[in-house]
Amino acid sequence: MSEQPENLAVSDSDAQPPDPIEDGLDWYPLRDSSEDPRWAVRTVWTWVGMAIFLLLSIITLLILGLWFD
């Protein structure tokens, strides 16, 4: 049986390098949300509106299918 030391010291060479994602959290986001391009905001709201409309349409069809079945 091999004996292993109970206290393993971590040397500087074993230390993890700093994470660039955590370093970038101080300066991200680059601008306020009020400065976002209008076309991007309109695109997101269009897709959200379409998703809600389609979800309500599917629910309506399911309810009507149960009602008239």
C-alpha cells in the first residue's frame, strides 16, 4: 500500500489562470439598454408576439377539438 500525504499543498504552477469571462463582468454590458438599436428591439418583440399568437392558436385549437369531438 502506498502512503499519501494528507495535506497536499497547491503550488503556484498548479493554480488556475484567471478566467477572462469573470474579468469582463466589470465592463459588460457595453451600453445601456436604452441605446440598443431599434431594429433589434423590434425584431425581438416581433418574435415574441408571433410566439404568443401561435401558442394561443394552438391552445384554442386544442380546446375547440375537445369541445366539438
